[in-house]
Amino acid sequence: MADVAVPFPPPPGPEPAPARSRRPRRRSADQIGDGGPGAASRASIGARALVALSVGVVGFLVAAQLNTTHRRTEHLALESESDLTRIFSSLNEESAALRDEISQLRLELAALQSSAERDQLARDATARQLSDLQILAGVVPARGPGVAVRISDPKGAFEFQLLLDLVQELRDTGAEVIAVNGRRIGGTTAFSSRRGLVTVDGQDVTQPYEVLAVGDPATLDVGLRIPGGAVDTLDALDGTRVTVERRSDVRVPALDHPPSFKAAHPLE
């Protein structure tokens, strides 16, 4: 039998090295304190704990309230009818007492408000009275509607007596404030003459004379023009001319020297 050639298998090669498992590298996001998933996990746990604590506290408070209400209900249920009547009567008395106290407080508040209003009205009236007295005394300037009387006397026929009569006639017709040539006329003002000149409180007054008066313009004008009155008397003088002008705003200064009292004093 002929020999059959059988191929000889090749020699075995080197075996491959076993693969080594690699340990995954820790990412920077997982490091402590970097705000990554670890921090989020801790925050979630804290939030859950806070919610659980809140729920527990609310539950405790609800249970306590229910327990208190239950105890009160049981206590009232154990009371007799007479005791319940007494308790109800006591509550009604307390309620009535509180209503009375509220009413009293309201009355006191109304009285205080009324007193405050009266005090304010009294202060306002006092302020008005003080203002009137200051104007009357001449210690403050004054203004208002009135008239302006102008007198021209080129020949010197005008004398201080005529000026005094004119001022007095203005007062009689309702003048509240009067001034002559810018000088306030008061209750102690003196009229005289010196070296042929008219003087007011010792001060010379030269022409043209201007007399300002605060009051009702129509009343003052008509009063001065009464036949035989101040205007007629002045017009009768030789060369003297008088004009009366109604004005909506007349301004009068205060007295140069307010009066001082040495002997008189208020009656207490």
C-alpha cells in the first residue's frame, strides 16, 4: 500500500496576553465640594427632611387642637343643665360688659374729638380777635378797599384843624384805618401846626396832602360828599382842590411809635 502524505500542523504561536480591566477614572464632576451630583443628592435629602419635619409639626399642631377641642366638648358634655345655663349666662354678662366698655370708649373718643374741635375754634377766634386788636392799635400794617383823598393847597389856606375834621369825618363814616401822607393815624395821634406847616405827631406834613382810609369805598365816598361836609368845606377854601378816589386796595403802614401805657393795665 502506498504511503499517504499527511500535512503536519504548524507549531502553535504565542498565546495572547490576557486583557487587564481598567479602573474607570473619577471625573472631576464627582469630586467632593464641586456642586455635582453628590451635592445635589445631599440637597435633595435635606429638602426631604425639612418637608418631613414640617409635616410632622403641622400634624402635631392639628392633633393638639383636635385634642383640646375634644376635651372641651367632653367637659361641656359632662356639665349639668344648670351648670351649662350658668356658663351661658356668665358669657352673656361678659359680652354685655364688653359692649358697655366699647360704648363708653366711643363716647370718650367723641368727647375728646369735640373738645379738640372746640379748642381749635377757640384758638381761631382768639387769633382773629388778636389780629383785629393789632389793627385797631396800629401796631401792624393793614390793607383793604377804601378811598384816597387828595388835597392841593397852593395858597396855604389849609390848616391842621381842617385835616383833623377830615380824619374825624372818615372815622364817623366807617373808616377802620387812616393814614396821612404815609403816616398812620392812631388813637393818640396829635395834629398841630408849626411855622405855617401842618404837623402830625410833631412831624411836618407837606402838600399835596393824601389821606388814605380803609373801609367800604361807597360809604366813605358818599359820607365825605354830604352837603356841608368835609369836601364842601375844603372846596370853599381859596384855591384848594379836593378829589376822592375809590380804590379796591388801600395799604396803610403801622404806627411809627406804638403807644405805651404806664398807668393803665388790664382789669383782672
